[in-house]
Amino acid sequence: MDLIDCRMDGDIAVLTVNNPPVNAISAQMRRELWQSAEDLDADPDVRAVVLTCAGRTFIAGADVREFGQPPVEPHLPDLVDRIEQAGKPWIAAIHGTALGGGLEIAMGCRFRVAVPDARMGLPEVNLGIIPGASGTVRTPRLVGVPAAVDLVTSGKPWKAPQALKAGLIDEIVEGDLTEGALRFARAALSRDLPQPVSERPIEPQDDAFWSKAAEKVSKPGMQAQARAVESLRFATENPFPAAMAHEREIFTELRDSDQAAALRHVFFAERAAPRPPELKGIQPRDIGRVGIIGGGTMGAGIAVACRNAGLPVVMIERDQAAVARGLDNIRSILDGSVRRGKLTEAQLDDRMDGVEATQDYAALSDCDLVIEAVFEEIGVKRTVFDQVGRVCRDDAVLATNTSYLDPRRIFEGVAGPERCLGLHFFSPAHIMKLLEIVPTPDTAPEVLATAFSLAAKLGKMPVRAGICEGFIGNRIFKRYRAEAERLLVEGHSVEEVDAAMRDYGFRMGPFEAQDLSGLDIAFLQREGLRAEGQDVPDTLSDRLVRAGRKGQKTGGGWYDYAEGDRKPRPSEETRAVLAPHVGGTGGLSSQQIADRLVAAMADEGQQILSEGIASRASDIDLVEIHGYGFPRWTGGPMFASGVR
Ligand code: 3HC
Ligand code: NAI
């Protein structure tokens, strides 16, 4: 056998699965496990079987790459049944993660033991499917119905202690896992065996329980959660074989759906983006201390992101008053985390203790990385880097968080251009996952690799972007805004366009989103270009800004806002400002409006790809999903438009 090794320890067989990197269940693995069950049942010298895995994890689930292909026997549910029906008890010995089909195999075993930091879960809903090998049928029999509903519908894994408490595992093993599993097996053989999970009784729940469970998962968009509840309910109210057939039916239907294909696309996109092939083997530099210039919206958010990752921070501001404001900005973000129960007071103090704030650039002398987040003005940024260059170590990485400016111009004259690049965070920087990494032609591969390793440390989704106005994300957003304005000119209302994009799956439409972040940022950027002599025609939003309507912060933008209330209300004033410039008859349906806007984004994405600004279409999808709220279950604008 190629993927499974079998050795004997006395009268106990130890099966070790070795299918790197994550022991995903392929057709070959299913065949070999089945054959092992046959062989071990036939061997009179074997009294029990320990199932363990080599490498970094227990079985992480079915091989997602096989989902698009015709199914091959033995099927996973049959294999799980085969293991459960084995003549000798199997003991799953879990380290790393037992996920999806991996946990289903473990539930087919008579016992499960795990190391203290192991995690166990059923993440199938994140892939637009439900568990397909008894996850909705065995789990409620093992841990009870409410806990099973939580495990299956949240898609979030449990840590070993929680799994032990719920009865998902039987023991936590300290020290060597295989030794511990063997000890457990010997002790178990001296007692009566528990019932196989499929034969355990199930406690039915009433209608009210199921209505509540269904209501909790009835969010627009994602399809799998509601179907998982349906499958779990059926499993609690019907015999095991009928429940298995029912689960399989839903699983197969969902696996072949557009939504599951889209979510698989995102799954693989998220694994490809952080590891550009050209950086393979290149060692990143260590990042210990981070300097941040500017303690405004972005500087404070970036500081919190760094502190949350345990990195000490030096924040530089213009004068003492600005230093104090910057510290206040950081503290108020952390206060928010405490209010939401994400952080304790003690953790807040620890975060603040790791922040040094000063107006003295000399404090940057021992920083490994400096990120500039000052005003979006080329002159200010160049002056900043002039000062940074004088105090920083020669090998410190220098980064700008500019939204639109050309990093090559910002870094002109800085000694060591190979250590410079753009790191474009998104607001709020401590929450938003996206990080556009923008190398210049001079950036050294080692520096680029350092940026990707920083992203991993901060828990960000890095996407490599080339230099153009707005990089990937803001360039597509500009096109999106322009197309949305065109729909207004054609006679659609602000409310109609926003509602169409909410129906499509965005949390906010394009106009609500602009009101939230402020119309003045893009306005000022266009004004800058006009000041340089470029012919930039007025947009409708420019007209609103000129009328004093900059968004929520001025009490009105595309919509009106009552004092202290973020609820957008249709605005007569906006209608009056726009009236001379709009005039069409509208008439597109909500779906047609969304299609127009998504097509515009994909078209801009195509241009970005053809110019080499993005390396792959899937990177553009990630930018939109992680930076702009594009609904994940559509796969992103490129995937949704058929561009691969
Ligand atoms: N199938 C195929 N490939 C997989 C895979 C899977 N289930 N899980 C991970 N991989 C691949 C990744 O694509 C990546 O490949 P690459 O090196 O070529 O890019 C490699 O394994 C390593 O993955 P990560 O970078 O994610 O490694 P980490 O160590 O960061 O994380 C993990 C490991 C926690 C296991 C994570 O990979 C993960 O969450 N995997 C998905 C688990 C999952 O969704 N399982 C359910 C599958 S569906 C199922 O089981 C259906 C069943 O009910 C019938
Ligand atoms: P902001 O106006 O909130 O903060 C800028 C800060 O820089 C101010 O606190 C100011 O005192 C400080 N500053 C100015 N000159 C300085 C100097 N010479 N030395 C030290 N500090 C100085 O601006 P914001 O929104 O934080 O933007 C900063 C940068 O991040 C800009 O380049 C912007 O384009 C970019 N950005 C902004 C995003 C946003 O949503 N606000 C998103 C992504 C990038």
C-alpha cells in the first residue's frame, strides 16, 4: 500500500495514513483503508486498530479536487460504515485537525482520542455543501442534537477540551499520541465496548427547536446551512439508513451546484494568493519592531493589527497634539474590541504597553519595517521618507499605504529602493483581511517575501498588485461607481441600485458604501488630477460634494441621515442636485442592474489582467471578496462572469 502503513504493536495494529500535505481522502486512500479493514478483520492476531496520521494533521477531509469528477468506489459513507462494522474496535488518534470526511471517519471508529491542541470540525458548509458521509447523522447520535446543529451549521471546529466535554472524543492524550492511543486501546479491550455510533439513541427535538435552528441560519446567500438543518432534522426523526440516504441526496445536489463550485474556487484562490510561485525558496526577513508614520484612521488601525499579532509598534506623528490623538485613536479601537467582548482589559493594557508614540523620527532607528500612512499628498509622503531614510537601518523595509499615488514617485531619492514597496491596507485595518502588496520594479524578492510573511503574521489575505491608479481594488471600485452613476443617468434611483446590489449579496449598495466612507476622498483625488491639468469631468458625486454632501459625516451624501442615526433615508436634496444631469427612463430589473455592475467590474478586471496588474483572475476575486464585500458564494466578479 502506498498511502497507509501498518505495523503491529503486540496485538494492536497501528495504521498510519500518509498523504501529504493534509491527508485529504482520495479515491486511492478510500481503497487502501477499505482493504486494511478487510485484512485486519481476517487477521486473528489483531485485537484492535489504532488509526493515526503522519505529517502535520489527521485527515483534513475529502479531497476537494475530486469533487468535480465522477465519484469512484468505495464511497466515503460506505467506508465509514465498513470501519464501524469492523470485527475489532478502531481507535482514531487525532492531531492537527480532523475535518469533514476526516471527522466522519473518526466517528466511524469505536473510540476517538486526541492531543490537547487538536481541533475537530465539519467545515463543509463553508464549501457550499453539507457533510456527505454521516456528519449530520452520526454527530447528533454522538454529541446530542443541539451540539451537532452548532458543529455542522457553524462550520467552525471545536478544540479538544470542548470536544471532550461534548463527547465527540473520549480522551485527551498528553505526550506521545500513538503511545497514548495504544494505552487507551489496551484499557478499552478489558471493558465492554460501547455501541457503534450509528446504533446509539437520539433525543428528538420539538418543532420550536427546529424553527429556531432554521431561523438562525436563514441568511440570504449561503445555501448549505439551511440544508444542513434539514438533514439534521431528518436524521433525528428517521432510522439510520434512511437518514444516510437523505443526507447523501442533499450532499450530491449541493456538491454539483454553482455555489459549491464558486466556494471551491475561493478555497483554492485563498491558498494560491499567499504563495506566489516566484517567491518559492526565498527567505523573508524577520520582522520584530514596526514603525508607523501617521496615527490617523489607517495608522491607528495598522498599529492595532500589528499589536494583535504581538508586534511592538512605534508610531510617529507631526506634533505632540497629534501624538496624543494617535494614541487616542488606537485606544478607542481597542476599547471597541473590549466592548464587543473580543479583548479583556488586561489584553488592552498589554496592547497599549507595546505602543511607543512620539514625534521624534529617531525612534525608528531599530525598526525592521516602517509603514507610512500620512495624508495622501505626494509632497508630504516624500518629506516623510526623506526623514525616515536618515534614521532607519539600511536593511529596514519601507512601505507606503498610499491608495492611489505611484509608489515609485513616493520613494524617489530614498536610499535603497530595493527595500521599498506598497502595503495597501483597507479600512478598518485591524479588521479587513485584504492586503494589496505592491512591489516597484526595484523591490528585492526577499523584501516582497517579507511582505507576504508579514501578511501571514497579521492574519491578512495578501494579493500581489502592480502599479496603476488605485491598484486592483480601488481601480475596480472606481469603475463600479462610474457604472452605478450611469444607471442613475439612465433613470434608475439611488435606492433601486443599492437594493439590487443588496439582493445580489452585498451588505451595502455602492451609494450607501460611499456615504459610509465619505465621498470627499475620491473627490479630492480627482481634484488633485484636475490641479495637475488633467481633464477629469465632474461625476455626480463631485456635484454632491460641491453641494456640501460628503456622506454620513456631514449628515448627508447620496442619502440623508438623522443625527446619530446611520439609517439611510431617501434625499430630496440629492434628487434636486442630480435632476439636471439624469433623465432616462430606467426600467432594468434588480437582477439586470446587478448584472450590469458585476459585468463592469469583471471588464475592468480583464483589463487589469491584460496589463499584468494582477497575476491571476482569482486574485481579483479575492480583492473584491475580502476588500469590498463582494459575496463570497458567487466566487467573485471574475468567476461569476466566467473569467478564469
Ligand atoms: N482537499 C484537497 N486539498 C486540500 C484540502 C482538501 N480537503 N485541504 C487542504 N488542501 C490543500 C490546499 O489546497 C493546499 O494545497 P497547496 O499546497 O497545493 O496550495 C494544502 O493542502 C495545504 O493547505 P493549507 O495551506 O490550507 O494548510 P494549513 O496547514 O494552513 O491548513 C487545514 C490545513 C486546516 C487542513 C486547511 O487546509 C483546511 O481547512 N482544509 C479544508 C478542510 C475541509 O474543508 N474539509 C472538508 C472537505 S469536504 C468533505 O470532507 C466532504 C465530506 O463530508 C464527504
Ligand atoms: P488621516 O487623515 O486619518 O491620517 C493621516 C495622519 O497622518 C494624520 O493623523 C496626520 O496628523 C498624520 N501626518 C500627516 N503628516 C505627517 C507627518 N509629516 N509626519 C507624521 N504624521 C503625519 O488619513 P488616513 O485615512 O489614515 O489615510 C492615510 C493614508 O492611507 C493615505 O495615504 C490614504 O490614501 C491611505 N488609505 C486610506 C484608507 C481609508 O479608508 N481612509 C484606506 C487605505 C489607504
